[in-house]
Amino acid sequence: MATLNGMMRFSGQLGELVFYRRGKTDVVRQKAAAYTLSENSRKSAADFGAASRNGAYIRKAFAPMVKRYGYGDLHNRLNKKLVNVFKTIPAACAGQKKLQDGNISLLQGFEFNAATRLDHLLLQKPQFSLAGPDTMVLQLPKTDILQLVKRIPKADACVLQVMLFNFDVDSGQYEIISINDLLLSFEQADFPGAQLQVPFAHQGDRLVLVAMGISYLHREVQKADRRYFACQLAYCRHLKDGVEVAFIQPAVQVSTPVQEAEAGISWTLATPSGLSDSLEQSPS
């Protein structure tokens, strides 16, 4: 940046120079050059944008759970998880990566509340299974109530919540299935066990995510202490016509460098004449 000290004042742009006034001083600077992203940078930006959009879809799908349990910069933490999923997609797809091509199971275990993990409060999570192509089954075992959930001070009951997000990757359509809350009272020493059968559309290429949350009640009022509520993505799968699609990690080709031979002592080949001379000079 340069200053103008003459009597004439300029304002605006002249070629590559920009004239303007800063306070009581006339200054001039060179116009900033346009910056062009490289091809790899454009592809990376496109993939990051796709990951962020998927994060927005998930937050929207589980909006009630996000509102009730979200804590600790959920937005950026979820985007970071999705970026990790996108990194499992082969580099050949850069710029056109899609969530269903990555390792969806990496999303499983994502906590809505960064302060408290679900397994700190829900001591035994339901077993998930697919009963046929169009039904998901969640099953809680028969057990002592204190073996199932953690007891906290001044709580007389807890609530278990479940939501299912079923996304058709081909059409972009989705369904959100809400489940009635399961109330667990601490006045009941033995839990008899419970089973939940959730029917869902199964035809086609689908991503199925299940969010599960737990909170505590005192006189029917939820405790607001973030140590006493938790929610996570407890089930994340890629299904095709109701059958789980296993993620196969792309093979990484590792080239083995060719090691150069160490320098050594080489033979010197003598010419025929040189060989005869050496024989003549050798003692008999």
C-alpha cells in the first residue's frame, strides 16, 4: 500500500490500481488478483458440501430429539462424522461422492449430548434385528430395573424414546417413524422385558438410522441437568430390499519401491592385446 502526497487526488480504480481514502490519507493499492481453486480443491469442496447437506437432513429428520437432547455443538460434530464417512469412499469418486457409498456404520454411536453417553445411563441397549425384509425388531431383556438403567438422585422414573429415519437414496423420499415413549418406573424392581416391532418401507436402496434417547423424570417433570439425559444414533445401516449391504473397504494398492543395488567392485575386462601383454610380462 502506498500513500499519495501530491495536490491531485484520485478515487476509484485505474487499471490494476485502486485509489481510496483512509481517514485523512489518500492511499493506493494494487487490485487483488482473482484466486482460482484447483481441480482437487473444487472436488473436495463439493464433497464437503454434500457431507454438510446430509448432516442437515439428519438433524431435520430427528428434530424433536435434537431439540430435547442436543448439546455441545451438535452441528459441527455431526458434520465431522459425515466427513469421516465420505473419506471411506474411493478417491476416484472425488467431487461426486454420495453418503450411501461410504461406511454408514461410522455414524453409529454418535451422541446428541456431548456431555453424556447413552451407555452411561442405559446400561443395556436393545438388540436390533431385521425380521423379514420389512420389519425391524428391538428387544430389551427381562432383568432387574437397576441392571437396565442407571438410578440417579431424585428421579422416580425414566423415559426411553426411539425414532427411525428411513431414506430412499434413489428417489430422495423418506419416512420418519415415531415410537411411543417407554416409561420405566423405579418403583418396579423387576423389568419384564419388552419387544418393539417397527414396520418400514424396504424396497430399493435405503439408509436406515435409529436414534435412541433416555431422560429422567421427577414428579413427571424432566430433569434438565445434562448429566441425566442422553441420545445417540444407535443403529445405522445401508439396506437394499430389506437386506443389509456390507461395506467393503476399497483395496489400497501399495507400490513396492525397487531397491537399487549397492555400489560394489566391478570386473574390468581386458582387451585381447592387453591380456597377451600381461601374460608376456608375468614371470615364468
